[in-house]
Amino acid sequence: MLLFLEQCLNGLQLGLMLFLLAAGLTLIFGIMDLVNLAHGSFYMIGAYFAATFTALTGDFILGAALAIAATVLVGMALEVIAIRRLYGRDHLDHVLGTFGLILFFNELVRLVWGPAGMNVPLPAWLNTHFTILPGVEYPTYRIAIILVTLLVALFMYVLVMRTRIGMLIRAGASNREMVGALGVNINLLYTLVFGLGTGLAGLAGLMQAPILTVQIGMGENILILAFVVIIIGGIGSIRGAFIAAILVGLVDTIGRGFLPDILSLLLPSRSASAISPALSSMLIYLMMAIVLVLRPQGLFPVSNK
Amino acid sequence: MRKTLLAASAALMLAAGPAMAQQKTIKIGFVSTFSGPTAVIGNDMRNSFELALDHLGRKMGGLPVEVIYEDDQQKPEVGKQKTEKLIESDKVDFVTGFIWSNVLLASLKPIVDSKTMFVIANAGASQVAGQLCSPYVFSTSWENDQTPAAIGLYMNQKGVKTAFLIGPNYAAGKDMLNGMRSTFQGKIVGEELTKWPDQLDFSAELSKVRAANPDAVYVFYPGAAGVQFLNQFSQAGLKGKIQLYTAFTIDSLSLPRMGDLALGVPGAQEWVNDLPNAANKKFVADFKAKHKAYPSFYGAQAYDAANLINSAVVAVKGDVSKKDDMRAEMRKVNYASVRGPYKYGNNQYPIQNFYLQEAVKDADGVLTLKTMATIVKDDQDKSAAKCQMK
């Protein structure tokens, strides 16, 4: 039972992390109608910036703040220089263009930071563990991730639902031409949305950095999961991304944690231990397939889409 | 007349051209990972292989050596493609390299079918040492079971009663858990295979370790995954409570990034940088002078591969068409291996010692690995019995 609780926390933490990536991805996809495969590159760049700035300033929090700012700047610059040329073109062009950007950023990172990867050491006060319940000790840093991502989710909710910018974002998602016709500077809005999305991806990357270490290509595997999340949640929907991300995180972690035990009740233990790693890594894709069959538009589709 | 002469000499040159080119150089194809997160390993192997060629004066049997490096991207299908290219279009005399067992298994057939001389410098897939063994395939590393079997023996010596096993779900991961199981006499209370190479968060597995509360955890995580595992093991508060034992997780490439987390975590290896033989001293000193870092066991095996190939080429005086003579020479291990002398078994895999290694700080305060003891002497792999070759 305690183990189950702990695995739920693990799943929640993974899910919230995925939410950060998926929120940016779904905003960019939903509002700008841009398939951005290079989203994972900002996850990587955020992590590399965090490693560099933490080493320079000697302070993890300050390093993280600088890293987010730097990632947002890189994102907005990229939007102005390259991404802008892709609007209004075919989705295939988006995929090709942003896939090219993945290769570009991987090589750029190799040139700047070298191939070996980096570490982000945690400050002592985060690098401990925390007794949630007697017998359940949990790494403090993972709890901090859960809290920070929940705060960010709340911030996103307020931003999108309660502010003027958010209103424009929602309006842009519903009808781009009309918003432009009403005199809103769509170019600026898009640059801001892209910057926001990359900032969230950078935040996700830098928060994972102390757990996973920083390396080239780290954003590519997790990007696949982020796409699964926005497909399940409904493209363009932040609320959908939030719920789907937690769902994916829980299913993945609990699947990994308990599937071997469940299977070994049904099968001889040798074959159970052979099948379960393969099956548990498929679970979320199975879930996506089921959602696509039952609700092709996702669990929480944006209206007018 | 002059025109005829010109034409005749042109024809002669054309005819002689390819034949001369074939005899002029020793061509070696080197397949390893040079891109992605594990490129550090491939680069270390290349640096060591190049250092060996420098030590040989970049000649073997009086002929210049040409090495063609190919990147397998850690993917079996890419490795197979690159290997076929080396054999069919570059027509190399030797193939060497290979970090990953799954890449090796995918690439083996074109090499064996074309009877190209092959020296495996790392990947130890048990099948290749066993039923798939072949006269032209040699190894300068080990069969996958051997290193974890050695650490299992050491865990018995330390009186470990219960152990939890974790490793990646691919060919080598399974071998590495089986190898440990083959010698460990305590009880195995849990076993996890994780998705490879993209699962890097081990929170679910570590929670299960905590729940099972074993005496020891044994892991196999090569490359950066090992750094991540040690980090998360410590963040989960398990370091200091449960003793960790490793195979191929702490090496001189991952050590600088693990830092103090690696202290007090034992591992087993067939080569350690402080082994006191002359060939090793020269290799380690020159590598450190050139690259300002300690070489890894991957590098040491690549260095040995170059010297093993050289011994074969020298024995046939550069006539690499005499494959049977080369094979006979290689079976004698007529070169100074940096691990010290070893023998080849019937499957042409080394019969060698395995050492206990631990991380320590050297005179300059740099973390490095130190030989603590010899766990097992002249160990032969279990797969050799499945190899029909004599």
C-alpha cells in the first residue's frame, strides 16, 4: 500500500513534468497551427543553460531563473528568424523544417558544450529526502518539482482564462483571421506564445537536469510522450494537456511498477519477467490508441476546432 | 608508335592500379558510436586505437594502415548497414570496434559470411561466444556473463544474503543479470529490466527497491545511464543504507560526472588503469599526456585490438589473404596486452583475470579507479562450451 502511494507520487511527478512540455506544445499547435518537433530541443537547451548558469553563479535557483530567461530569448529569436517562415504552409513543411532544427540544435550544443554531457548538482537543502508518512521517504527535490509544476499550471490557468493576453490567445485559437482583422498584432502574439512555450519546455528540461543529467538529444524521447499527451488531451487544450499528462504519468509509472507482479500471477514467472518490460512500455500507446478510437478529437477538445 | 605506347602504358597503369592499391595499405573498418549521448565511449575507443597506431608507427608488417571509422548511432540496423558498407564497398581487411551487443548481433552475419577477420573490442553477446562462434571472430574484451559473474562471487565473499537486480532491457542487460545470478548464492528478492536506451528515470524501480529492502542492489548501466542511476539512488536516500554493486557502470568516462557518488561502490573489470605491466604503463601514461584524462576499459580493449591485428599482419608479412595463418597467430596471443598475458579459449574469447575496482582520488585529487583485489583468476566464459569450434 505504501509502495502504491510512492509509485503514485512518482507517476504524478512524471505527469506534471510532461504537462510542462505538453502545455507549450499544445499552445503552439492549437493557436499557431504549427507542428513543432523542435520543442524537445528547448527542453535540452534549458537544461544546458541551467548547467552553465548554475556553475557560473554557484546557485541553483538563480541559475534556473537565468536559464528560463535565456531559453525564452532563444525561442523568440528562433520564431522571428525561422519559424515565422513556416506559418501558412503545409504541416509536412512544419515537420521537415522543425526536424531540421532538431539536428541543428543537437550539433550546436555539441559545438558549444561538447559531446560528454553535463551535471547539475543540487543544493544540499534539496538533495535530501522527506518523510511523507512513516515508512514513505521521498526525495525532496521530486516534491519540489511537483509543487513548482502545480504552481505553473495555476499560473497558466490564470494567464489564459483571466488576462487580456489569455483572451487574445483563446481568441487566436478560435479564429486567427478575425483577431488579426480586429487590429491585434498577431505577429507579436505569436512570438509571445512561442516564447512562453519554449520557456515551459526549458523549465521542464532544467528541472529534470539534476535527476537525469544533461545530454545531447535528451528532448527527443520525452517529446514523443508529450505528443501522446496532447493527442489524448485534445490539441490546443491546456486543461486537456494537464489531465492527460497526469494520466500518462500515472499509467506509465504504475504500469512499470506493478505489471510484473500482476503478470506473474497469470503466467510462469520467467515469461512474466520477459513480457512485462515490453508491455509496460507500450501501455501509454495503447491508451492513446483507445482514446483515438473512442474520442478521435481527444478527451477535452477545444470548441470551434 | 608513340600513341600506341601511351595507350599501352595507360592500360598497364589501369590494370596495375587496383592491384597495387589492394596491397599498399592494411584497411581496418572500425564500427562504434560516434554520435548521441554515448559518443564519449566511441571517441575514447577511437583515441585509444589511434594511440596504438601511433605506437606502431602507423604501419603493420611494413604497410601503412588506413582506418575507416563508421558511426552505428547505437542502432542495430545502422550498425549492420555500416558494416556491410565496410565489407562490400571499402573491402576492409579487418573489422573491429562494437560497443553494443545488440548492434553486434545484427552486424555479425555479413562479417562472418564474407570471412572478414573480426576483432570485437567490447560487445560480449553470449551468443557470439557460444553457438554463433566463428573461426574469424576474436574478442579482446569478454563474454557478457563474465564480469557480472565476478561481482556475484565478490558479493558472496562479502556475505550478501539478499540482492535486487536492475538493468536495461536489451541483449547485454539480460546477459549481465544472468551472469550475476550464475555465481551469487544469496536470494534474489527482485529484478527489474528497464526500457533501453530511453528510460532514464528510475523512480518506480527505486521505490520497489526500498519496499523490498535487500542487503544489496546490483546494477548494470553503461554510459550516462549509470550517472543517472547513481544520482537517483542517492536522491532517493538509499545510498548508505543499501550497498550498491556494479558491472560496467563506473568507468573512467562516467566517473568524472558521478563524482563522490561513486566512492565506495565496487565494480569488477578485466582491466584497470593501474595494472602494473609495462604495456599498460606506456598506454596509460601516453593516453593521459595526449588527452588529459584517464583511458577507460573500452579504450584499453580497442588498444589491444589494434595490437592483436598487428600481430596477425606481422606474422604473414602483410599478406592478409593468408587468413588461416593470421588466425593461428592470433590464437597464440603473441602481443603485449595491457591487461597482462591471457589465453584464448576454443571460442577465441579471452581466458583472463577479473579484478575488483573502486573509485579513489589520485595524487592530483582526480577521481580514478584502483585495483583492490583479484576476484577470479583465468576465468573462462560459460558460453565456450556451446561453441562447436575447436
